[in-house]
Amino acid sequence: MTKITKYRPFPQVDLPTRKWPNKTIATAPKWCSVDLRDGNQALISPMSMDDKLEFFRRIVKIGFREIEVGFPAAAKVEFDFLRKIIDENLVPTGVAVQVLVQARKHLIEKTFEAINGAVNPIVHLYNSTSVNQRKIVFKMSEREIMAVAIQGVKWIKEQIALTGQRVRLQYSPESFTGTELKFALDICNAVIGEWNPTPENPIIINLPATVELATPNVYADMIEWMSDRLDKRDSVILSVHAHNDRG
């Protein structure tokens, strides 16, 4: 067999006592549909208002109780759609809408305009954390990237105080699989510390495989490693977002 030297292998997780291979799902997990949002804001011809409304009703009918309905600060149709389903009471009782937003002040302010009056919405905050994004795109250190996430949480708390809108928080270190585990843990724990969740009001920590860089078993190792080390674990809902681009 030819030895490959051009690419270095994806780093393995030091997890000799891994438990996930022998576990089975004993209770139903929480499912969140992201079909209305994921990628739609980047399309040349994104879904229209009618398209989104039809899709939303279908997702509700299937039985989803948490639905990421859009990126309201990214496009007018996204914002208008959220206002429509809130103003016209189209969100059934027991269904929580979720919105995505970057850790940028004006986008967070716009997002709170969009969710005004929603019942128990989830604000999904994210910022770029991967090695390449830090070094090439943002040219920022780990400390600077962490400060972006913390500031994002502070801006959300400011909006809660200003508007009285109650929200649940979800945080994602974007491109988690391209981020060093230690730094991913540090930034997630910093966000947890700033938000200060409780078992009654938990935070959602989402660990996305935004870009698939390794096989699923490595991703599973990364998730278990993080789960074992997150602060206030009884106040954290651990979420995964696997694109499964490579089967």
C-alpha cells in the first residue's frame, strides 16, 4: 500500500475509556428542525414567504417542537416571515421557534425585533472558532475570539433587559470539528459562565460538524470528551449538528 505523506491524519481523541460504543438510546432525544434556515439565507433564490410558511406548517405537522425558522438579521424575507408567524399566532402552543444570529451587536438587536412577542424563543448565537477561521479570516487570537463570544452573550442579556423578551440561549462554536478540543471547551465554558444557566433554565451547547473532517467515530469521541468536561453539566443540553457530508 502506498504511504500517503501529502496530508496529515486528523488528530485522534485520547479517550481510552470511551463509553458511547456500548450505549443505546433509552429515551427520545429532543429534535430541532433546521430545514427552514440551514443554508437558505445563502441561496441565490431563497424560499419565498409562501414557501417558508408551507414548509413551517409541514414541519409542525410532522411533530417537531423546536424549529429553527430562520436568520432574521440576514434577509428581509427571513425577518418578515418571523413577524408573520408571531403576529398572526401561527406558532402552535408548545412549539418553540429558534433563530440564528452571529455575535454582532446590530444583528442581535435586529433579531430581538424579529422575535418580539414570541413565546419561549431560542436565540442561537454563534461565532467562528476554527484554526483556519481564526488565523486566515479574522486574524485573531484565541483570547480575542473568546471575547467575541462573551460579548455576544452580554449583548443578548442587554436586549433581554431592554425588551423584557424572555429567551433560551443556544451557543455554537462554528466549525467545531476544525477547532482544537481544548479551545472549544474553554470557549463553551466561558459562555456557560457568562450566561449562568440552571437546571430549570438550561443553556443549549451545540457542537456542529459544519465541515466534515473525519469519520463519525471521531466526531462521537469529540462529543463525549466535551460532554465529560463542560461546566454546569446538569444545566446544559448538549446538541449535535452533523452534516454527514461524507456518509
